[in-house]
Amino acid sequence: MDMSALPLLEQHLSVAVPASRDQRAWTPEDGPLPSLYISHGAPPLLEDAAWMRQLLDWSLDLPKPKAILIVSAHWESAPLSVSATAAGTPLVYDFGGFKPVFYTLQYETPDATALAQRVAAAMPDSEPLHEHRSRGLDHGAWVPLMVMYPLGDVPVLQLSLPTHDPDRLLELGRRLRPLREEGVLVIGSGFMTHGLPFLTRSHWTGAGSPPGWSADFDAWAADALARGDVDMLSRYASQAPGMPFAHPTVEHYTPLFVTLGAADRPDAPVRSVIEGYFMGLSKRSLQTV
């Protein structure tokens, strides 16, 4: 793997690796970890020095988790399933049209069997958990985690997105809530706006302002999140400005409800940690409090 083909990632790792090595590990005295919603970008995130630094700084503000459970927009699957638990599970390169080097990147993580067992125990008998033993982490998981936890020293398990119904996802998050007390970082990974078909060439090149539908949806979501208005957030399809352009399909938005459900109080205000735009799409990423 020739990291020199991605010089900004190489520079990032030269700082991130020693910082992660020195990061303090979570202990029970820290109390429950927060739950996060991350706008994960795509492979080009690994060529954005400022965005990578934002994600790294965020991770370093928290104690290093004992394990990570992540729900990505890129695995819509019912019944509820988890990725392979074995150490060093291969990645899923579920994208096309990017530099060849992106398809050589590796992110090997430790065995996650214990976490899978805890997740299974949290599910009701009516919704048993299935393990896909050949499925690794998709880019909605490994791209941001490679930036945030570059040593690959934290067990990572991916949970499928079994529905887009906000109430059901809030309930799923509620079942995962106790894991936070055990040092598990629960993450919903998507993109606060994701209207790829409606971007223009100027947006793809990073020139100009974000499209109105993206800015309007982001402002609406930021206001509702700051007020803890889960009911409003759940009515996004009919209430949010910029729809359906901001989310012609909704899989990048709905992991948010797993994040909120896993919070101590889903209706409590949340803190936006990362704001701004990437190719006209909102990078808004948040942490429950």
C-alpha cells in the first residue's frame, strides 16, 4: 500500500498515530460515553486535511472507547444483522470511480465477538441478531474511523440499518444505550445532506456556495437538534425545507435516530461538533450530551 499516493492522509497519520497511541483509555469512572452522528464523507474525506483534523480532535476529546458499534448508511439490511466479528476482517470497498489507491487501504481491527454477544443480548426475542461472517466494514464505517482511531486498536462492529422508520430506530438506539456505560462508542454514520444527483460542477470542485436545499435543510436540522425536537426531526419528509433534494433517498439521514435513541434523553439538545460543507453537502456531525 503506497501511502504517498495520498499525501494528506499520510501527513494526517504522522500526527494521528502518536496522538492515538497516547490517548487515555476509557474507564468506568468516566461514566457513559456519548453517542455520535458522523457525516462520513466518502473516500475524498481522506484528501481533506482540515476535515480529518476535526475528526481526530473530536476523538481525542473523548477517552478511547473499549469498542465501537457503528450503523452506516451503506448497509440497509433486515433482519437486523452485524458484520463479521473476526479480527482483521477485510474491508468493503463499496464505491466506484476513485483513485486506485483507495481500493488498497486497510483498516484491521481486533476481534469484536464480545461486543456482538452484548448487542445480541440487548435485542428482543422477536428480533434475533444475524451475523454476516463474510461482510467487513463498509466505507461509512472505516473511512471516518481510520481518521479518528488510526491504530485500529479498538474492536469495531457494524450493525445494519434495518428500517428507516424513526420510531423503530429510536427504539433500537434505546436498546443499545446500556453499552455506552461499558465504554462502547455508539455511532450513526451518514451525511446531513446527501443530494448527490442535484450537485453542479461548481459544487463538485468546491467552488461557490452550497445549494439552497442543502443549506436550508442543514439550518432546519441544526435548530431542531439544538432544541431536542425529536418529533420535528422525525417529520423531515413533510416538514424539512429542501426535501426531497437534500435526501432523495434517506439512508444518510436516518442513522441519526439510532444516535438519538442511544442518548440518555433522546429529546435533549445535542452539540454540533463539526459544521460546514463538503462539495455543497452538510458535514454537520454531533454528539449527544
